[in-house]
Amino acid sequence: MVPSNDTQFHPNFFLLLGIPGLEDMHMWIGFPFCVIYLTALLGNLTILFVIQTDHSLHHPMFYFLAILSSVDMGLSTSTIPKMVGIFWFNLREITFEGCLIQMFFIHLCTGMESAVLVAIAYDHYVAIFNPLRYTLVLTNKVVSIIALIILLRSLASLAIPFVLLILRLPFCGHQIISHTYCEHMGIAHLSCASIKVNIIYGLCAISILVFDIIAIIISYVYTLHAVFCLPSRDVQMKALSTCSSHVYVMLAFYTPAFFSFMTHRFGQNVPQYIHILLANFYVIIPPALNPVIYEVRTRQIREKVTRILTYKL
């Protein structure tokens, strides 16, 4: 369908409605969102500070953790401040360009986070399966190359294609997004043209995350096999403790994503506000939980944070 001549191809702005059906609770919903954002910022900045200042942590596992913390801050900063603005100040308007920028960073960060989790799984596999060659396999150069691949893959497969797919669509005056942030399919559904290509590519993008999950599972099958071949039970438990932090972080990231996808595809009878809440959990919970998990479960970071707090007190 071709838009009429008196209709703008792209609107000047969109209106984000927040969480339809829970408008009366927006003020109260804003408080936990704000707390979650502050927790995410404080926790991830703490991890970055600890890794930066403690030279004993300058090795691959903590480099990947630093990348994860940076991605988490990017994801939370690109979404939560606007959400709180909607909830508290009714700041629903967002320019078309601003909406695309937000969508770009959301998909860039989610793609990078998934890729970083794969890299951490590989790091654990090498550390446990072949510890004597760990520093030879994961050199600083290799870690840099992996980090570059993580960035370029997310740019090339998610962030840039989604922006280009939206730019090709006419909107015929449709400007209301029933959501708290701009995401690909939420914007595409406003178009007055066919979005079949958008839907197909969206499913392809989901398959990338599925591939990441499969890669992580395969990595952990080999890792667990190596763990249970270790000579002593104490060493086995230490190795399992190291892996458990990563498992918790994976669950925090993939579980909300899985339920959000399932309710979106098959939950036609599920209230819309449930869809929106699950989509929000997908982008706000991991950035806040990840630093808490690593600060509690990782001995080196926990001890460093404890020393800092003790010194301040």
C-alpha cells in the first residue's frame, strides 16, 4: 500500500503510552524502575572500577565481565530514564530519530549481551578443560578480537538492519506506540505497508539468540565433563562455583526474553499489560541483577568491594 500524497512518509514523533491498562499505577511503577536503574548503574560502575584498579583482575574472564557491565549500563540507560519520564512526568513524545536511536541501542546491547555470555562460557571451558594453556589461548589479542566480533556481529545482524527495515516503511500518520520504549516490531506494526520482511528478519534475529543458547549449552556439556574429571571434590566444587555465577546471569537474561517471546507469539488471550511488563523485565532486570550476582558469587570482586566499603567506613 502506498501512502497518500498528504501523508508524511515518516512521522515527526511517536507517542509512547507506557503500560496500557495500568495508567493509574504509572506513578507507583516508576519507583521500582528508578531503584532498578540506580542499582544497575551503581553495581556496574563498581565492577568496572574494581576491574580497572585491581591489576590482579586483568585477565580474560574479568575483561569479558567488564564488557558485560558496559553493555548492561548501555541497555538500562537507553530505556529506563525514558520509562521513568513517561511514568512520572507523562513525557510520552519521542522524535522519530530519537525512537530509531533508542531502538538501535536496545538491539545492539541485547545482541552484545548474548554474545558476551557465549564468550564467558568459552572462557570457562578453556579455564577448566585446559588450565595450563589458558593464558596461551586467551591472550589479550584474542580477547580484543572476540570483543570486536561481539560488537560487529550485533551491529551487522541486529542494530543496523532493524533501523534500515524501519526506514523503508511509510507510516501514514500512525504515531501511537503501546509500549514504554521503541522496539522493532512495535514500530513496524504502525506502518501502512507490508511488514512481512520485518517479521521474517525478526525471526532470523531470534534464531541468532537461539544459536547463542545452543553454543552455551554445548560449551557447558564439555565443561561439566571436564569438571567431574578433576581429581578432588574441592577442586570440582570450586570450578562449579565459578560456573554457577554465569548460569545465574544467563537465566536472568534469557528467561524474561523467552517468556516475552512466548506470550507475544502464542498469548493472544494474555492482557496487553502483561506483554509490556515482560518486555520491560527483559531490558531492565539483567543490568541490575548481573552485577549483584557477580559481586556476591565472585570471590575476587566480593573481597575488593568489601575492602573498599570497610575503608570508607
